[in-house]
Amino acid sequence: MENKWSGHPHFIILSYSPLSDIDNIITLREDSVTSLFYKPSGAWAADFIPYWEDGRFHLFYLHDWRNPTDYGEGTPWYQISTSDFIDFKEHGMMLRRGGRDEQDQYVFTGSVIRAEGRYHIFYTGHNPYFRRLNRAEQGIMHAISDDLLTWRKVSGEPFFAPGNRYEPHDWRDPFVYWNEEASEYWMLVAARLKAGPARRRGCTALCTSKDLNNWQVHDPFYAPGLYYTHECPDLFKMGEWWYLLFSEFTDKSVTRYRMSRSLAGPWLTPEDDQFDGRAFYAAKSASDGNRRFLFGWNPTREGEKDDGAWQWGGNLVVHEMEQRSDGTLSVCPPESIEQAFIDPRPPLILAGTGQFTEIEGGTILTAPGTFASVSCGLMPERCKLEVTLTTMEPTRAYGLMLRTSGDLDKAYYIRFEPLRNRLVFDMWPRSGDVPFMVGMERPLSLSPGIPVTIKIFAERSICEIYINDQKALSTRMYDHKSGQWGLFVEQGKARFERLSCSTML
């Protein structure tokens, strides 16, 4: 079965309903913003679409005001660019959103490619009102540019899912690239099969084209029968391995990956197939020719409360990706972000609770059958903390406290749990009868005598945690605005050394 999308040799700018003044005029601006975790002023960002060229990452993203009364309904694409993930240049709106009667009222995720002498964006046109009209909510659309800044939408019918094979309302997030082996363009699409258990029909669909205009739909590229959907597909090769990335919200809301030595599969699931946790979503990757980076977003929480529901959109988070010897992938903080923090200072170990012994550059906490902690001073609002931790005997829990009150009644906890071989992010007081903040955990092998190095990057409500430059855990800290940082041990003994607290220029 073939599904053709016939392009047109001419292009027009589509007309739009006057949702707001924002949509009536596109202003290409060159504002600059400095932040560890970018978000637009007065709005939020989701689904970053990275493209590398001439020493800069061009990051297109879904711009959400969360205010349909003043700004209208729908999400356009905006663009920022950066060379270091700290200093960002804002370029303004790239793709307008459509009106309520147009397919792309929401300009959803896609990809950017340079081909056939110009730049192309393939994106999702989403309109939630079309379902009640018996029209497909989602279709794939096309825009072109000569300079990455001024974009024209290609006229013509959107590319819809073939009705005999895929569900009509889930056909989004096209990832387009040139397949050298097949001498054709490939498009991976987040789709759902029409048959099978409803919550496990998610798949990565495959379409091919010789000219970027006419597309043929094939059997799914990857359909494991595990997830509701495979959002934001991404595909790349590193060394001898191919990697397929996607985000799912069935068992967890996370970005996962698969690996294979061939595009034909089989696609293997690594032991830990996540890069991060619940608070890092819709991640897509791009390379500068030497290193590859992963671009996702840390969601906000409703009411800016730690127990608020996770929301769609938030702040940009960038991880650097590395390949281990067995082909599995790890993530670490980008070097440019590490280098932005200067003057690492060893903290002043202050008296705490229980037994502690000061050593050069740190302390040893001893708590047989009890709890011990020390304070390391005031935690700056924007900082990098680094500690190397080693359990010295079987220990139930140990780790760091963030923004803690002097009496320990309020604190965030980064807790290593050797008995469960995991890292969790917790807080006190905690809302509900749960052992830690739901979704805030990562698997981690922990043994006495084996050191673990933790790096923490904090800026306002955002906290990014890296373990051994291998694993990441993103989270939010809303309720406790300030306080001290410190160390703790529960029922055991641990050594904390090479402690430092750094700030940015």
C-alpha cells in the first residue's frame, strides 16, 4: 500500500486567523539571553529540534504562552542559537501557527534538514478540533528556507496516515534524513497501529522518498508492542552502532533508546535504556562533527509546587552523549557548562547531627543504627556542587542535602540506596505516603569501597544531577527557595571528599 504526498513547484505563505498581535507580525530579532536552562521570557519551551551549522546549534522549539486569552491557542516554532549552551541568541518566530480551521493550529515537532539546495522543515500540523469533524488531527507538513531564518510553508495537502494500517490521529514528529545506503530520504514518524492492545500500539513508522515530495509508506521501522506511542523519533550512527531514540508515556514519561548494528535490526534494549528520569522529555540529538548532544526539556510543575502535576513544556536541558566500549550510551554535563563555573571552593564543614570526623577536603560520617549529617554552608541559587562519596561498610542510605533548614525540618535529599541499587531524589516534608518523590529515581550499582562522584547544577527551581559522568537525573525544587547544603548518612558509614561549591561568572 502506497501513500503519496505530491509536492508543488511553487510556495505560498498561508493565511492565518487573527489570534493575536503575536501572530500578525513576525519579528526576526537578535536578543541575547544567558542561562544554564533556557526558557523564553513570559512563555515556556518544549520539543527542541536541533540543527548544527557553522559552529552553532540552531535550536527550533515549540513556543507556549499558556495563555490562550491573551495570546491565542496553538504553538508556533521559535528559534534560538548557541555555541556553548549558556549564551543564547533569540531569533524569534520561524513558523506561524494556523487558525482554528487550519491543520497546523499547533505547529508540533519535526526535523530540519539541508537538501536539494535549501533548508527543509518537516513538521506536524495538529488541530484538536478536527476529530469531531471526522478529519485527522495530525498531518505532516513542509516548509523551506534559504537562510534558516525566513521560512515559507509549502502549499498542498498535508501527508496523512494511511487509514488501513495506522490510526489517523497519531501521525507526528517526522524525522527526515538522507539514507546513503538506500540512496533515498527516510522519514521516521511517531504513529500507532490500528490493531493490538490499545496501550501498546505505539510504533515508529517508516516512509521513503527520492525527492522530498512524494512519500511511500512502508511497514513500521520499529514496533515492539510495548508503548502507547513513540514520540519524537531520532536516528543516528556512532561508530559501528545505530541508535534509535524515542519518548514514551506508557510506563513512564521518559526518553529511551535502542541500539543495532544494522538499520534492519534487531534493535536491542540496553539494561538501562533511559538517559534521564521523569523530568527530561522529548529529547532529540545533534552532533557538531566531534561530539553529540541531547536536547530535552525539564517540565514545570503546576502552581510551582513540588507536589504539583507535571506540565507540558519548561526549560531546555542539554546532556553530552558518550559511547561506552560495549556500545551503550551515557550522558554527562557539556564541557562548556562545566567550564562556566569558576573558583571551586572547599566548603566549611559545620557541626551537624551525630558523629563526624573532618578529613582533608571532606568528612567521614559514622551512624551505626542512626542518622548523622553535617552542613557545608549556604547553597547559592545558581551553583555547581561536586562530591565524591564512598561507603565504608554496608550502609542503608547516604548522600547530599540541598536547601536545608538549620533544624533539618526542611530539605531536598539526593539519596543513594545501596540495598536497592538506586539513586532517588526526595524532600522533607513530603506530600503523601510515598518513599520519595514519584518518578525521581535512577538505577545505580553501589558497593562499599567503590567511590561515586556526583555533580549538581542548580539554577532557581531546576536541579540537574550527574553520577560518575554516566547518568543524569533532572528534577525541580520549588517549595524550598534557599538554605544550606550538606551531607548525611543513615545506618552506616560513608566518606565524603573532594567537596566543592562553584559559582558562575
